[in-house]
Amino acid sequence: MKIIALIICMVCFVININAQHKIFLRIYNNGHRFAKGFYVGAKDSSILLTLGKDTFEINYRQIGFIKTRRTIGHDILVTTAIAAPAGAIIGLITYKKPEPADPLTNFFNDVTDIGAGGSAFAGFLLGAVAGTLIGSINGAVKHKEKFIVNGIYENWNNIKLKLQQLYTSS
């Protein structure tokens, strides 16, 4: 029962960590991503993004389309990176050395005992599988939007207003 409670707590923790507080955008032109970053704001004819310490401005004429949020691969990587070590810790904590038995009647107790390290490794594997599943589900159900600009000012103006609404609501 403790293991189930720990797994449920781990799932909730992973989902909360993975919640996105800023708007991450991927900017494409001719079907290829050429810029990515967090939305800072928009000017009359350009969008402002930040990534790390760099802030850069992209003119709407260079934009084919804009996708919100990160890819599903990122979700899988983040949740697996959190759940796998957590599973290893749970496996290590819950390990219990088997009681010594009569060697004549129960030979396999010592043979099948994988030890604390093996228990941690098994927890790591189960956590990795759980993280992959949670990341896949999380990435699949996230509402991602695609805004088509194609260098047209009217499209850019409408999208700029939508992005500003998204930014102020998050």
C-alpha cells in the first residue's frame, strides 16, 4: 500500500513540475524551425522571444507559422528524468532483506535476493517506464496551438492579439 501511495505522489509531483508557466513558442519558416524561446511580447511588426540570457526580435515577414508549447519528446524526457531517479530511491527505501531460512528447505531465498542495489535498479526501470507513460499522456493531451502567419500583416495582427491574451492569462 505504501508503494502505491508513493507512486501516486510521484505522478502528481511529475505533473506539477512539468506544468508550464511561461509560453514557449517555436517559430517556423518553410516548414523548418528557425527560432524558439519564451514569449516576452510583441511589437507592431515583430515578436520578442527570450532563451537563456538572450532576447531576440523576429519580424513577422520571416514567420511562416508559430507553434505553442514544447514537443512531446520534451515532455517524455522531463518526466522520465524525474520519475526514474524517484523510482530508484523508492526501490532503495522499500528494500527488505529476506529472513534467513533453513538452507535445506529453501535454497532460493539467497539466490533470488537481488539486494538493495538491484531493488534500486528495478525501481529506476519502473520509474523510467512510468515517466515515459506519463510524459506521453501529458504531451498528447496538452492543448497546443498553431498560428499561421505566412508573412501577412493581417494574420500577424490577429495572432499578436491572441498571444498577448495567452500571455496575460498564464
